[in-house]
Amino acid sequence: MKDFAALFTRVDETTKTTVKVAALADYFRTAPDDDKLWTIALFSGRRPKRLITASRLREWAAERAGLPLWLFEESYSIVGDLAETIALILPDPATTTDRSLTHWIEEIARLSTLDDAARKAGILAAWDSLPTTQRFLFTKLLTGGFRIGVSQKLMTRALAQATEQDEAELTHKLMGNWTPQTTTWASLIEAHDPAADLSRPYPFYLAYGLEDLNALGPATDWSAEWKWDGIRGQFIARAGDHHLWSRGEDLMTDRFPELAQLKDFLPDGTVIDGEVLAFRDETPLSFNALQSRIGRKTVPKKLLTEAPVVLMAYDLLEDEGRDIRQAPFADRRARLKDLIAGVPDEAPLRLSPSVDFTGWDTLAELRETSRDRNAEGFMLKRLDSPYLSGRKKGDWWKWKVDPLTIDAVMIYAQAGSGRRANLFTDYTFAVWKGDDLVPFTKAYSGLTDAEFRKVTAWVRKNTLQKFGPVRQVKPVHVFELGFEGIQPSPRHKSGVALRFPRMLRWRHDKPPSEANTLDDLNALLDQYG
Amino acid sequence: MADVLTFTDRGIYCPAGDFYIDPWRPVDRALITHGHADHSRWGMRSYLATEAAAPVIRHRLGDITLDTIAYGKTRRIGSATVSFHPAGHVPGSAQIRVEVGGEVWVASGDYKTTADGLSEPFEPVRCHAFITECTFGLPVFKWTAEETLKAQMNSWWAANAAEGRTSILGAYALGKAQRLLTSIDASIGPILTHGAVENTNAVLRAQGITLPDTIRVTPETKIADHPGALVLATPSAMRGPWARRFGTSSSAFASGWMALRGVRRRRAGDRGFVVSDHADWAGLNAAIRETGATKIFATHGYTSSFQRWLAAEGYDAHIVSTEYEGESLDDSDEPLAEDA
């Protein structure tokens, strides 16, 4: 794994994309095929299944290092990464061996078939024979979540350079349901039959937030749809079968069994981009309703009736087996409309309505009604735009409604982890209830690094009490918090839970006495909850 | 028996000698462990420091009443006997030993147990009570061996020089910068310094410390005249417009915090070298063991974890709240405005 560790080090040492791509491309030119395939798998989210629990790994590592478990946990909370914590606290290896990446992945699979004592012995032997960086990567493989600053896109670009293939074609080849156990380098990368896998989705086209409405040109060039608050999905009907992919390339087919009937109404060779949306009586339900179904692999009957879903169709990517992504949006949408017109109303498929508007002013007014419709604002699409891959600027924009806001007082601060290990970045906020401050949310994003440093210096000098890693601070600073939604929550002292809370700005101009009250928060709950 | 040292809101206080150690508010008599800004502050009526620390303290604090003492020499103050012993942190840094009626307490300031080739090496001092920092008081902090570190820095610099890039290395102006100067291979190329680093170099050279030749960066400095240069910068200068004059460059940061991948990445530099003027986990534990002390006070750093660890190890361990900052990544340690 020495060469893989060297690749990791080169990639990790730089912030420059070109250097990362060059390092990856070098690796793809020289590494053995098995290792290359695993590298692609790891950087495209196909990590091996986690076979040993994180808590066992912690216990073994603490024991091997001769440290109490609580001290391991404290270290982990500072480092912010389990594999890194383990790699750092273990004693240096006495002797080292160089085995391939594939060897170690297979070793992990082999250990998983053994009993607990044999697993422990195998893991400890591996830790004892690997230098720190390799130990870190080996443990990353054990714990999963292989995020090390290489996106799938970046990896694909490097692969395109190394194999002299078209990047888009490679992107397509890498999608779908393969694993290194079910394919080979030759058939996945070198073979010229990319359509072999009928489940394979198209890369999603993702939009950026709108920067400047005035730069869009005449409103007549654009289509507007509500931006629904569900789960973006791609529905594929091919060869009598169907598949539902999430934006993160998760296969969600079994999580939404009610969508299975769509394949009876849609012809083979149909691919629809849309939003899986909780929906009843022709009305979208709040994201809250859908939340109960996220993360469930199988769905009990009760949930199916409580939170039924539809596919709200946005776009048609494949029609009669042909990839029509290069056709203008207006044409694709017209075909989508025809297609859906032939599907009975009982089927859980709807065409996302396009919003009639005469000019940007009228659209801006309508946008204010987004929350009442359980929408997040508008999606603006240029009528002649092709369906691109990945996040691109220019043809598609999200025009989200402004967040809800409240001014709150910071009362607790906690150090962050990982890249924010020595900064206080996680704050708890409170609003007034009479003379008391009632905590109601945490937030940890939205400030600049410079502001986080300022708050950190202040926290160090203004701590009233410490509770483990949490510091109670003087209630002095007011922050304007933004959030996307609010709902009642019996689990929170304040009785509310916020969706996506973050700091919009540090209100240096406001004394704490002018922060909002619990009544203000409840008024928002009554209106939007 | 009364405590030899007590902890007040002005600093560490010795009632028997009526003096403070590294106070952070103005007092009459201050004993100073070393010249870093969080330990050596302005406004004391009189100062006492080691002979080796005095020039830097004078340079930083200007016209002060400063008395000096050699390492290991004792001095009677009131009914206390004090002496200064090498702390291995930066040149001139000291642990301060205070003895009252046979009871010995040691305030260690900041310290490092491994020799760096520049600072007077750390000397364990036997005592009953030991006041320790714990900036890096978690077992994940393990310093890179000096030889490995040298090889890492030299190969980084040499590779940059070969590819026509300037190497910008960020480090504290006092201590860390000079330590790096003595570690690197000065034959690779010219060494340029930020004004704050060069001012400290001048003070240390004047007291007889040998450093490689360096060139002060001024507004007139043209990087084209110094191909393949290594630039030693302060952390704050490195982030600002000052660093833009060096053209195509690779930046690196030298700090104990670089042991953590997350912190390395947040710095957004190209490289992070794991090097600190503070003790790592093993160093802290070894130092405490060697004092023979049973009573330990943890001042700055991961105090709550470290206190709990020491208590579990059988020590009478306490946490003391101070205004010492340890090794900060984000602030310069400069007390005064310096010319750039």
C-alpha cells in the first residue's frame, strides 16, 4: 500500500486541483489493475461494507496504546477522525511490510468472516506492521467514509487523462451498480460497451444559487418551476425493469415501492429526472413528512399511508431509448408532458407545473408565496438549455426564498473537530423568555475564518463554566441566524426544531437585550410550522 | 504548610517572596520564564529573567527595569529562594524553582524536553509541586524525529528551488524561526526573512548565538534577485499581502498543530511540518515523572483531559486558569508593531 499512501500524501499535501489530478493520473498509469479498480471504487463512494464496529476498533486501539478509553474519546473529539486518531495514538511499528491496497481490502474481508478474537488479532497485526499514513488509510478502509479531498469528478478527470478517454463517457461508465468484486478494470474502463448495465443513470445536472437576476436577460427566454423540497431522483424504466437513483448515486428503488407501478405506464427506454415528494390530495407535504421515510430500506404499510410519495417530474433524459439530453429544455419538457398525459392520475407521477409569469417582477412577487406551497423558491431554466452533467452555472439557477431569521444570544461554545480542531466553532443560541435565556438551536457555519478566530479568542477569555468540552460564555454576543424551516419538537427544551440553521451575521450593533424572544420564535412556528 | 505559590487573577504569586511569575497584569516584581508575549508582558515595575532571555525581553519591552540571573544560581527574595533552570522552549527560557522552608515548587512556563540544537536543553528539577503547561497534552501529539524533520524540510525546499518556486515557511519570530534556521541545509539557496524574524535574529546573534546568513525582506526586495530562496515568515505575514511579492511559491507551516490533518488542511498551505517548541505527550509525561512531584498544576492547553489523566496516574492534579496561550496558529507572538 506504499504507492497508495504516497498518492494520498501527494493529494493531501496540496490544495491545487491540477496537482491532485496529476498525482492521481500518475497512479492510474502505474498501479496494478486491481489496485486501480479499488481506488476508483473508493473515490466514487463504493467503499467496502463496514464489517467491524467503530466501538470495537476504539477499544482495541486504546488497549494497544495502553490508554484509558475516555482519553481515546477525548483525543478523537479533537482530531475529529477515528482512523486518524487510531493511527496517531498507536505506537510506531517495529517492522513494516509492503502489501498492495487490494491485499489489505481482501484481508479486511477475510477477517470479517472470523470470530471476534481472530479479528482483533488480525487488526492488531495489521496496525503493528503499517507506518502511520498506511495505518491511517487501512483504518479508513475499516471505518468507511473514505473522504480525503478527492471528489469523484476529480478522480474521473485524472482517469480520463491516464486512459486517454472522454471524461463524460468515463463518468457514465463509472455510474451504476458495480463493485470491484463484480467487474474488472478491463471490462469497466477499457471495454467499449457502456450501455451494458441497464440500471445506469445519467449524471445529474445541478444548479447554483442565483447570483444576479438582472444578468439573466429577457424573462421570455426562461422557464420557472417551483423548487420542491423532497429528494432529487432519477427514475429509469428499461427492459421491463425500473430503478430509482438519488443525486448521491444511491439506489433508492426499494425505499419507495409505490413508484414501482410507474414502469407499467412508462415505455421501456424512459428516464425521468424529478423529485420524490411526500404528496397527498394533489398537495406537496412538508419535508418533515418525507423525513420519516429517509434512511429506511424497507417501508412499513403504516408509513406508506401516512407519507405517500409521488415522483414530481422535472425533465426527460431518455425517450424511446434515446439519450435526448442535448435537445433544448423546451423540447424535452414538451415530450415529458405528452408522456405523462398518457399516465392515469392514480399513478404516483406528476408533471412539475411550470409557473406562468410575464416578467421578473411578477415572479419575484410569486416567490414570496413559496413557503405556503411547501416549496423552497424557484428553479429557473433557460428554455434552450441542454441537460448538462454536474454543477454548472449559466443555464439553470436555484432562486431560493430568503431564509427565516431570528436574532439570538450565544450562550455556549464548543471547539470544532477536524479542520476546526483548535477553534470554537459550534455555538448554542438562546432567546429570551422573561429574564431567562432559553437555548433553542446550535449553529456552526456561516462565519468567516477570521470571525471564528475572533470569537475563539473572546471565548477563551470569557468562559463562565466548563462542562467537558462545552464552555458556557458570557451572554454578550448576538448573531442573526437564518434557517429554512421550523417545526414543533418535544425533544427540545424550547419546543421547536430548526431546519438548516446557520449564522448569517454577527450583530455587533445589538446588545443582548435586543435579541428576539421565545414568543417571536413561537410566532414563526405558528406561521410556518 | 502554606502554599509556596498561589494562583491569582494577576498571575502565579509567591507570598513568601512577594513576587509574581509571568504575571498578566502590572505588578511590582515579576520573574519571567521567557520572552514570548503571553509570558513576558509590559507594565511591571521590575523584572528578573535569565541572562540569555534578557536581550529579547529588552528588545520587545523596551526601557524596563530588568535584572538578570544565570541558570542554576540561587537568589534570596524575602523568605523564598529562587533559581532558574533551562526549559528547552526557546533560547534563554527557564523553569523557575522556588523554595520556601524546604518545600520546593517549580513553575515551568512553556517547555520542550527534546533538544533542538539551539535552546539550552531541558533540565528536570526535583520538586514537590510542578506547574506544567499541556498545550499538546493529548496522546495524539507525537513529534517527528529531528533528523526526519530536517530531511522533510530540505527536500521540500530543494524540490521547490529546482522547479523555480520560492519556499515560504511560516514560524514564530522568536524561537521557532531560529530553530528552523539551524535545522535546514543553508547550502540549498538564499534565506530571506521577515522583519520580525530578522530583528530577533539580530538580538540573538548579538548575544553570541550562531545562525546561518539571512537577508531581510524590505519593500525593495526583488525575488528575481534570489532564485530558489527560502523565506521565513511570521504566521500573520504569511497570510497577508506581504507574501504576494514572492511570485510562484510553495507555502509551509511549522507547528505542533500540523500533526492534525484537519488543521493542516485548514491552513490551506502546501505543506505542514510537525515541529513545536512545546513538549509532546510523551515529553510532558516524562518531564512530570522526572520532577518526582506529587502535586501537579496544569495551566494552559488540554487541561481537563490532562488533569484527569494525571489523577488516574496517581498524582494530586489540579487545573489552574491562566492567560497563557501556548502555541497559537493564528496570532503572531509579537507584542509590538514591527517593520515589515
